[in-house]
Amino acid sequence: MSKRNSQAAKSAARERLRIEREKQAKKDKARRQLIVAGSVVGVLAIAGGVGFAVVKANEPGYWEKAADQKLVKPANTSGAQGTTVVIGKDDAAKTLKIYEDPRCPVCASFEQNVGETIDQDLKDGKYKLQFVGASFLDRGLGGEGSKNALSALGAALNVSDEAFMAYKSALFSAENHPEESKDEFAKDGKLIEIANQVPELKGNSAFKKDVENGTYDKWALEMSKVFDDNKDGVEGTPSLVMDGKKVTAEGSDNAPQTPEHCGELAERFHERADAVRTLWATLLAGQHSLLLGPPGTAKSELAREVTGRVEGAAYWEILLSKFTAPTRMFGPVDVGALARGEYRQVFEGRATTAHIAFVDEIFKCSTAALNETLGFLNERLYHPENGGEPIRCPLIGAITASNELPSGEESAAVYDRLLVRIEVGYLADPSNFAALIRSAVTPPAPPRRTTVTLAALQHAVTEEVPAVPVPDAVVDALCTLRAALRRKELIASDRRWRQSVRLLQASAYLDGRPEVAETDLSVLTHVLWDSPAQRPTVEREVLQLVNPDAREALDLADTIEELEAQLDSMAGQSREALSEWVIKNAHQKLALAGTRLERLREEAAAAGRSTAAIERVTGRQRAVRARVLTEALGVDASTVQARL
């Protein structure tokens, strides 16, 4: 997700980029002045094939002058400055506000993947759409493309709502949208060329005149101010706000498509919402994860669904065994070349060329392949069999899976390279189990499949996530947490602590927040343990530090677990005995726990704290209550969901 060039969100990398762009802008300005003077037309034509036609956006100081122009408000707008742009049916109950910068590559990816869905939702009256345009990339990267494209969007809006939506879609399309570093939208000719793909704008002389004359340039600047001064806490694009509330990952803002992914996969994979979010955060951090659990818990299917949603990425998958040879993983010998006396490997389609990898049964890695696997995961390097120069692999991250923990020192070395460890178990809620069984009888409708482009993911991993600031308060909290865990004799390596910082940045980015908050530390419950038995202790220490609401929720979780253990111990007893236990013990405790958890969730949400841990305990409460209804009271599992 592109970050606004604000003081709060600046990073060293962005600052260097800005300085470099300013230097280039000064050079460009001097060159433009020479063009106007007519002194170096021939030189420029030879050096770069630059035409002599000077577009308005390239005139020296043009946009400074535009700020003083008379404001012309497009039709189909409202508000004092005409910057309120609302599309959709008047009787739609909700309003979805979308913040977009025309040059933003992640906005383009968002529109390409979700635009049609939004268009259909508008037609169905599910909500109205309010558009807020931004131009912060012009400031951050240099240029005028964002402002110029906003002005052209104003000209399209003056034609009709439909022309505006179609033109916006065309600007963000894969065919037309340039890289953010290329200021193609600064050219009026480019904007008019794209408009010719929209029936209402094709050959429209009024639209063309408005673009060339900059009729709505002042309006574009006013629209940019709406973004800069927004009260929704939006710092970057694309960002979504529904009725005043940011749409974020566990219900979701921000980052390109990852919120959509989280929601879609959580709907498909019951009781896996936390796992889905954590897998995406790990990929955004450029790290590796482990799905640990018994056979038949959808580990492989979940991993494939996550990794398969990155368009344009080279994907590699393998099921390891103790006999897997390194060449099968990284590149088999080229038999044809060998017959000619040459020893070469074929790397295409192997780990060596993969952006995303899924490695099943990771701890069964053979001794022969161990060192190369470690190098692949840790340094992204492969050393060819013929002893040639190491090959740098384009790997962003790997998702691995195993039914068991490592049993020897060799596999333990691989385990240490997997920053995130996610436990998955069998479905606990009988109503979810009933839904699973029904899906085998009546397959559900094909699920939505939102994707993200490889370029957008790489940009997020290398530029956006590392730029998320980490306040001193979070650093202090990490030091406190480390000391608390050491007192419990839970000691993580310095390398693991350092790598976890990028995971915290990814968590904040995934939620669309401008900086890391203490609530992001909750993701470390998947990082700071070696055995599953240690996880509850880590979770309690983390949540005691960052979330008092969640601390009480964990106490309630102990009560719920105790009730479930009692239910297990009563297996085989009569229905009368079970009913008596429910009436005298389970019903009241579960009801009180549910009521208190709901109140904790409301208090945490009102205070802006994470509700993830509370919702996880609430899920356990519902699952145990469902078991009580079905196993102790004989309620039909297919009706439990409605009763709950």
C-alpha cells in the first residue's frame, strides 16, 4: 500500500527518493526553460527524442499558478468546493469511501481485481461510493501525473457519473496504468488517448477541451486537500472507509488485496481466520512460516490458496522425503548437455526460480539437501552442483507444513529458519463441522478469488513495509517482553527478535496503520516459542503487556477449557447425568463467559485496541457451547448455529 509523504510516515528510503526526485525536477525545470527559450530544441531532440509540444503540466510553476485560478466545479458533485463525489443509488443505506492516487500501482491492482465487484455492488444498491482523490505521489516521486489525472477525472465527472467510473477503471487498467516512477499521466495526450476507450468520452470535444485547458486543475488541487486533511486517519492508498470506520484486515483497510484475501479465505476455511492473517503478514514481511498440525487439517490446501493468489509469481511446490535429492529441488541435470560432455542443471520451474514456495513435510528434508535448503531459506542462494557462482533466488517467502516437530539437530536447523509457527487443529465447533460435512454433499458456490499482482507484493515487501515507523514505545515493549519471557526460561535468539520487527511492521501495514502499535505484538504469539506447550505462556505474557482486555479473556479461556475437559471425562454417561451437569454447572459458566467476552470486545474496540485474542476465545466459547448442546443435550448439529 502506498504511503503518504507525511512527516509521520517518512522513512530514510523515501527521503532519499524524494531528494533524488527534487534534484531531477530542478534539472527538468531548467531544461523546460531552455525549451521555451527555443535554444536547445535540436539538442533535446537528438538526446531523447523529446517533442517540442509542451504540455501544460510541464510549464514552470504551472500548478502553483493553478492554485490561484478560479474554481470550476464539475457537474455531479456537491460541497463548497465540489469535492464531494458520491456515486450510487440514493436509497443505499451505507457509504463506502475510497481513497485513491491515480499513480498508485497498488490502487491499480485493487481496481483490476475488485473494481467489477464494486460496480456490481453499486448497481445492486448495497452501498454508495464516495471517491477521494490524492496526489501525494507527485510530491514523493516528483511530477504532475496524479494532479493531471485528477483534473481529467473531473472532466469525465462533468460528463456523467458513468463516464467518471468507466474512465477511472480505464486509467487503472493493466493496459494503461504506468509504473508509479513513470509520470505518463502528466501528458494530456496520454489521458485523452485512454479516454477514447470509454464510449461516452470517445470523440467528446468538450471533455478534450477541458483536459487540454486544465478546466478542473484547481478542483484537482482542492480534492487533494481533502485527502491531506482527512479525518478518517487514512495515510495511504488504496484505503477504504465504510460509514466512518476503516475497513481493515480482520474486517479490513489498507493494503492492496490482502484484506480481501483474509476475508475470503476465512469464509472458506473454518476456524482459520488468525492463521490466514498471520500467513499474509509473514509474506509481507518477506519471511517464512510453518503450519503445524495433525494430518487432515487443510494445511496444504490453505497454503496453496494463499500462495496461489499472487498473479505473475513463479510458484514452486514439493513434498519432501528423506530420499529427496537436492537436484530435484533446485534443478535436475540436463541430460542432453551431459551427453555432450557438459554438466549443467535445468533451473526453470524449480526452487531456484520461485517467488513463492510451498514445502510440505519440511522436516523430512534429506541430509543431502539440508545445506542447500538452509541457504535457500536464509540467504536466498543456491550453489550449483558444478561449483559455479551461487545463484540468487527471487524467493519472497515460503510456507511450509508438517505433521510433527523436528526430531533431530539437522531438521531443527531448518525449524529455526521458520520465523512464524502456526498451530492448526481439527474443527472444534460442531456447527462448523456440520458445514464441512454439508459441503461434501452439496458443494458450495465457487468462492470469490481476489488476487494481488507480483509487482504490488514485491513493492510492499521491499518498499512499503520497511518504511512503517517503529516508535520507541514499541521498542521498550519488546525489551520488557524479552525480559518477562527470560524469567520464564523462554529464550529466543537475537536473530529471531530482530526479524520479528519486520513482522510487526507488516502487521501494522496489513491493518492500514501509519506506524507499529503495541497491539501488533500479538502476532509474536506465533514467533517466540519452540514447542506448542510453550505457546500459552508466550501468549499470556504478550497479552498481559499489550492488552488488558485480552488478559481477562485468557482467564475466561481457562474456565472454558476446564468445562470442555469435564465434558470429555463424562463421555458414555447417561443423558440425564449430562443434562444435570449442564444445568448445575456448564450452562451458567458458559453464558457468563459469553456475556463478559462480548463486553470486553466492545470495550477494546471502543478504545482502539485489538480484539483478535478476545474473538479467538469467543470462538472457543461458542465451540464448547455447541459441543454441550449436541453431545450433552442431543441438539441436532445442523441447527446449532441458529441457536447460538
